[in-house]
Amino acid sequence: MNWDDFDIFCHVIDQGGFTAAARALDRPKSSVSAAVARLESSLNARLLERTTRRLRLTEAGESIYREMSPAFSHLRDVVGETIAKGMSVSGTLRIAAPYEFGAHHLGAVACAMLADYPNLEIDIDVEYAPVNLFDQRYDLVFMMVERDLPLSSAIARRMFSLERGLYAAPAFLEEYPEPQVPADLSALPLLTASSDTAWDFTDAAGEATAIPVSTPRLRSSNAGVRRQAALAGLGIARITATYCEPDVQAGRLKRLLTDIECAPLRVYALLPARRLMPAKVRVFLDTLEGMARSRP
């Protein structure tokens, strides 16, 4: 039995095709195709249904992949951990993050790591919708939540919280009265995230208030769209403070209700449930936390 053929088969599924698997393994595509064909012949079973656009696992292929992939993944983790002990971080690190977080917090970390580790490659996908850690084969997925983290088989590591605020353009405040208390928001046009049902606030005395946002002027999970609408004077947006700070400094936006605390966004890093954390993931998270601590 050629165990290398099993590993190549798992790579084809993990990478989503023969071409990507050949690239990841640094082998000719023909040798990857030959390995899978050889494995199918030795097992006397078709493992993949091939079309011009995609691959689909057969029932036998699904069974083989489900049983074998964790074993090979574990072996690769052991090798990665051994390399990490030798102070070597290499390979490709695949990351997904929400736009509001990824665009403003991960770039500096990635640049620092690429400068320190010449054999490392980093792919960062900045997404507007929730990402499935396992379907896309990411090494690391960041999630921002206001309340409880959804149940998942992934390992969740709490990173830090992001401060949020209420923002409006000067043109908007010329047309509408500036809110003095959270209750005033109910009479004003609001720009909300798609999942928002209420905005939570805490005053200086620690008293909590929830303002329903059932009929906003605009709903979008894209923080950039909400910011753009706020800049256009269309309403009040609740966005992370770091994202809006340049506009506040330039006078394009004004922060409202500064003596009231908006509920922050808690940032989690989700990782596959592996016994060993790959060195590239560990170093990235450590670098991210170090940079966050160094910010004022």
C-alpha cells in the first residue's frame, strides 16, 4: 500500500482540485492525477467524480477522506511543530476575516511576519459574510460577535475587544438634531448591520440601555457601505472606532454620545480542532496580540 497516494488524494480534496494540489505539493499535475488513479486501482473503487468544473467525492471517496485526512493532518502538524521548535515558520497561512477587522488590523501583522519569515506565504481573504472554517480549509478564521459565540467544533481563542461608536456627518447634523441620550436615536435615520435588532449602550453609572433598530434607513453587513452612507449624510452608523478615526480627524464624521459606551465587538480566532497548533498560526496570533497591546 502506497501511503503517499492517500496523502496526495487528501491534498486534492483539501485544495479543491488537482492543479491546486500539485501547486501545494510542488509536483507536476500529472503525477498527482496518476497517484489518485493508482489509489483508485489499488482499492478497486472510484473515489472522485470528475467534471470540467469541479470534483465530487463518491461514497467510497468520502469514507476514505473522512478516515484518512485527520491522520495525515495530524502528521503534518507534528512535522510543523518540530519545525517550529527549530525556529522555522514556513508554508502557506490561509486566513479569513470580516472586512471591518481584517482591513485595519491584519495587514501590519502579515507584513511583519513576511519580513521575519522568508519561507512563509500568507493568503488573507477579507469577507463580508460568515466563513466556514472547514469548508474553505482555512488555517485561521476571525469572527466578531457582540454577544455569544455560535456553537462550533472549532477551537475558539478570545483575542480582544474592538471599541465601537456612533458616527454622523456634519451635513446630517445640520438637518437633524444631535442625539443627547440613546433614546433620541429612535427618532433618527439609522444605518445598521444586517444582524442588528437593537443597539446596546452603557452609561457612566453602569446602567444598560437597548434601543430597537427595527426600521433603519440602511442595513448592510459591510461596514464600508455603512461608513459611506454616514459620510453621505444619510444617517447615524455604529462602527468600530479604529475604522472611523481617520474621518473624525479630517472632520468628515463626528462621534456622537461620547459619554455613552456602545457594546464592543469581541474578536475570536477560530482554529480547526487539532491537538497541535501549527507554528505559523501560533506566531501570527502572538504577533497580533503583541501589536494590540502596544497600541494606545
